Amino acid sequence: MTSDELLELADKQIAMGELRGSPSDDPVNAPMIRHWLDAMGNRNPLFLDKGLAPPSMAQVWTMSGVKRGKDPSPVDDLLKALDAHGYTGVVATNCEHTYHRYVRVGERLTPGTRFTSLAGPKKTAMGEGYFATWNVTWYDEDSEPVAEMMFRVLKFRPRVRREPYPLKPAVNRDTAFFWEGVRQGELRIQRCSSCGSLRHPPGPVCPSCHSTEQGYVVACGEGTVYSYVVHHHPPVPGKETPFVVAVVELPEGVRIVGNIVDCPVEAVGIGMSLRVTYRPMDDELILPMWAPRET
Amino acid sequence: MRTLTDDEVAIGSVLPELSIELTPTVVVSTALATMDFTPVHHDVEGARAQGSKDIFLNILTTMGLVERYVTDWAGPEAVIRRINVKLGVPAYAGDRLSFNGTIVSRSETDYTVEVRGKVSLGDHATGTVTFSLPES
Amino acid sequence: MEAAIAGIGATEFSKESGRSELRLAAEAVLAALADAGLDPSDVDGMVTFTQDSNQEISVAKEIGAGDLTFFSRVHYGGGAACGTVMHAAMAVATGMADTVVCYRAFNERSGRRFGQPDARLGGEPSSQGLEMSWHVPYGLMTPAAWVAMFAQRYMHTTGATSEDFGRVAVAMRRHASTNPAAWFHQRPITLAEHQESRWIVEPLHLLDCCQESDGAVAVVVTTAERARDLRQAPALITAAAQGAGAGQMMMTSYYRDGMDGLPEISVVGRRLWEMSGLGPSDIQTAILYDHFTPFVLMQLEELGFCGRGEARSYIQDGGIELGGRLPVNPHGGQLGEAYIHGMNGIAEAVRQVRGSSVNQVPGVHNVLVTAGTGVPTSGLILSAA
């Protein structure tokens, strides 16, 4: 099912309007109110004194219980469709009650449910998902609304933790700046703070002037293929064959090794112009790679 | 228990903090009192199997506690008109839920109090409660 | 140099030895001592590769050797081969030991295969692990791939082709075909077969890559004077050298120069010619480390057998085959005989000096031997007395 189909289904459910459920099995009653007040630690004497139900109990009267059947609702089909589409996670985001009046002991309430909106797909902290919103109105025996609820849930596609990429670099004090740069989308080349020489791969001591004060410059991100290979065999963990690895010459004057991506293998050649791109390999590692430069 | 009068409530009035220890008994008894038998509110193993660290408060209880927070302060005759809650992090058994509130607006008949219920993980519920006081 | 190789020994070369690596080492060492006419109790020094899994003391214990006064190991994979002999020669020349055994033993085919990717290569917090970390994350992690990167650049600058690499493979398999000890005995190949073999890492085909083998080789080094009194004609160590170039890396020296040469072999060659007073024209046959065909071409250039970029012409028309201008690897090399990390090439050089090879080159006086290339390496010139 596509996201369009989900939205179409939502429109259909909205068009159904309100579906009335059955009246509550039990009328509003003092034992349940007493139990509720006790559990909540609510010592408000008003309710039992005057035979009124606490307003926020509205939904309690029509809950489906442990084994009693549920009334049909325009929400169910949509939630099922979202599950089927992979949005299996659920978290409630909003609950808004409006009370027209406090209900009395002895009254029997009937719920009516309307599906009101589906919004998405949206990127959220939980993962990609849809916000589904519905309204429930509780009616008294004269079909007058006594309370209403707007309820919104986020149905999300649970983030799958990516398999850890098996080919991890070792990182130490001398090389951490490079990998930190990669995380920030920068290709950093070691630059000797003393004599200014550029060097890649980096190291702790400048081979030219022996300074141990090392900084870096951020490369412009362009390069050309100096040499390359196409790996076919044997299989390499974490990679799909064939893949291309190149020695890339940077205009800054150093070379760096990386994969060439977004390019047919046959199109790679020495001298080809490239531009750096950053690829997440798992939840932690990002690698700088190289794609053909647009001309 | 006395109900506040109109001259005792003003914009900026601060409600005293209400802090509730969320024992498993609180979580389970409120879930049952609200007729919510979803396992994550009473079954630790079930809750953990779903990726939660423990059983946690159900939403009907959150709404009930927000109501209680306001009426504990405003008094039994205060009439709750609306409770709008934005739900945040779960309130797990073993944690403590602390409510704070401030009167932020009033109309001719109603007051609106902004309520924040915090647990150790952050905001569990934030929102507003609108109520009226009996004419004095 | 006052040292000589007095004995050589080996196990059979196979794809599955069916024995422990320690047993292979002991068998080869005992064979080498028997060849020299020496007793295990004569051994007082041992040298092997850092990569060898058999401790010197373990091999000494198995063969029943007595006290050892010298033991050392040489690093950098197959680049260690001639280096073991150099260390042994230095030991006997300085009196640190009298009889030093150099050995290499492994089940490289049936056990740990060097051509297989090892994800741990890049993760180690050693200087080598950090060096690998610029390459392994991109899947550049097999010797074939490391070498292919040089080969591609070499082709680009010299005009060499895959067929030129193939001619090396054809020559080695021709030599192996008449060597009963070779795995590829009686199995020569054609250039067409080379071209049709599957890609390993472009531009290298399967038949550009040496085989993988189980086996062991050992050689016995002693003073030249003593060697003269032993069972076999000595192979004098006329020159021995190790070499690493400026900016050298283990096998990925992509950052230092034109990537179309092997500076470490140039270092070794320069030292060998200086020490021996010889030149390329004094060499009758050469054992050039042939783990991958392109590096045979590059070695011919670095050692001065031909000019830069001229190796492809040098090897045309059987130039490095038996009967050619410089027969290379008469035993079939590691492409044809076996991959014993270059030690089987040293044994062949000794046979050529003795005049006892199955593929004997006529009139051999000096043989040049190299070790693993693309890595810090080593070399020897062995001469008839």
C-alpha cells in the first residue's frame, strides 16, 4: 500500500462520519467512582456527596473491559492498514477533553467516534510515521453530548537498528580529527601548524619539520582518479561486489583512498573528476566516498 | 476542602507542587480503576517484552491526575471545562510524577491553568486545564 | 660476505598438507640439515618470518636441537624471505652462531588464507592497523587488490596491458610444467587462458595471482669456510639486503610517488649491486617474487635488467622463459611451483648455483633472488664457489 492509498483510506474513514457505539453496560455508578477516586488519591467530596461522576472519568464508562467485544469504529481499519504498511509502533501524543456538563449516577452514556485526520508520512524522533486523530463524543440518553475527546496517536515505523558495518577503522589521537570532520561533512587534511605542509594519511610528527603541532585544512571536496581497482573476488564483508576503490588525487596536493559510488563500474577511468560524498555505513560510522562530478 | 473565590485567583497565580510516587500499586490500581487492562500497565514482563523498562501510567490516569491536581488547589466546587494534554515520556513505575501549574489566562467565566507533569525522563504531560469557579 | 647456504629442504607442496604447521616446519628443517650433512645438534641459530606461527624454540625442540645463541624474525609478510638469510648470514659472519636455520611453514591453503579479507585488519590500534584504516573500510583489503591499484597506474603510465601480465603467468606455468615438485607440473597455460580467467580485482585476472599452498621450506646458513667442507657445493651469499623506501607502507604505498614503480626493490637492488660489485649482465637467472604478475615487470625495471617502462618489451618472445635473455623462476615460481612465501625461490636459487635444478639454466654463476614486493622487502645474490 502506498502513502497515497493510506491517505485515500483515511478520506474514506473520515467520510463515514460518526459511528455510534453501544450504550455503556453499566450506568454511571458510585462504586466505580469510589474506586476511581481512591486509586487517583482524589479526596474531592463533591462527587459522592452529589452523585456526580468526575469529568475525566468520561471515557471510563465505555471502556471495553477485559473480554467484552469492542464496538466497531472508523479508526480500526486505518490502524490496521498502518500496521500492514509497517507503521507498527504507536505512541499517543495528544488527549483533549471537553466537558459540557458533569454526568450523574444512573445515567447511561453512549460513545460516538469520528475519524478526523491522517497526516504524514512525517519524520519524527521515533521514526517515520503518521499522526492519526479521532474524536469521541459521549451522549446521554437524550442524545445530548456530555463530553468530547480528541485523541491523537503517532503510528510510526520502528527504526531498525542497522547492522554494524564490519569494516571499522581504528581511530587514535593522531587521526580522530579526520573522522570527526567526516561526521561534520568535512574532508580534513592534516596541516602542520609549524611549516604548513599538508599530509594524508595523517601522523603525529611532521616529516618535514618534526613539529608535533598538527592542525588541518578542509579540502574543497573535489578530486580526480589517480588509480583504481574493481573488486570482484573474494567476497568482502559489508560490501557488494563488484565495487570500485580508487586512489583519488586532491587539488590540495594529497591523495586519499575511497570508494567510487553512483557511477557504473565501466565508466570509471584514471583522470575522472570526482566530488566527495558522505555515506553512513551504520548507526555510527560515516565514510567519505566519491561520486562523478557534474560537468 | 474549600473552593477558591474569584478574588483569590489571578493570572500568574502559582499552584503548589503535587508530587506522586508512582509505586506499582499506583500504576496498577489506576489502570484497573479506569478499566484499562492493557498489559503494559500491569504486567512487567509484558511491558519489557514491548521494549518498555517497566509498567507505566495509562493515559486515562494521566487525565485523572491532571484533574485532581487542579481541583486539589481550586476546591471541590471548581468546574472543569476542558483538559488538553500533550503526552510526552512515559511515567514508569518507580518514578515520581510532579505537577506544577500557573494561571495563564482568564475570561469572563473561565480560568486557564498551564500544567506540567514531570518525571525523571522529562515532561510526561504538558497542557492546559480550563475551569470555572462558582459565582460568589 | 663470509656466509653460504649449505643445505635446503622442503616438504611436498600441496593444497592440504594434513599435518600441523609445526610438523611441516620440523620436516623441512630436518631435510635441509640432512641435505647439508649436518646434525640437528649443530643448529645454534634460527630465523623465521614474524608471520610464521611456529616459534623458533618450538621448531628447535621438535628437531632435538641443543642450545640456541641466535634467533630472530623478519617482518612484512613475504618481504621477509631473503631477509631471513641475511639475518642468518650476519649472525654467522659476526660469530653469533655457526649454523643457522631459516624456515617458513604454513597451511596457507587449508588453514588461514592470506587472500581472504580479514575485517580485523583495520581495527587494531597499532601503527599498521591505523595504516590499514585508510583502506580496509572501503573494502580494499586483499593483497590482490592492493597490488591491482599499482598495476592499474603502471598500465596507465607504461602502456603495459593485461596480456603483458599474462606473459609472466605463461612463462611461470611453462617452467612449472617440467618441475615434478610443482603443483602445476605438466599443466602449462596459454595467453588466451590467462585472458579468459575470471577477474579477481581488475586489472588482475585469476591467473595473475599466485596459488595458495600448504608446505614448508628451510635453508641452512653457515660460514662459507665451513660450507666448503659439507656435503653439498655451497651457495655463497655474495650479497644480501633489506629495503624499504621513503614513505613506505605495508602494501599500500599510494601516497609517495608515481605508483608505477617499487622503490623498495630499487633500494634492495642498489645494495646488492654495490655489495657484490656485479651488475644485471652478471646474472644468469633470477628468482623474482611473483605473487602477482605485474610486480615481476616492475622488478625487472627497478633492478636494472631493463629501462623504466620497458619490461613489457623485455618479456616479449619468451624473454624471461628458459632459453630467453633472463630466465626468471626456472622452478615455476609461486605462480607455478608453490606459494611458500618466497622461500621455495631461495631453494631454487641454491639448486641453480649447484647445477642441480630440474630446469637447470646453463652456466649459472650468480643468481639474484627477491622477496615479497609492494611491501618492505629483501634480496640476495647467491654465487657458485
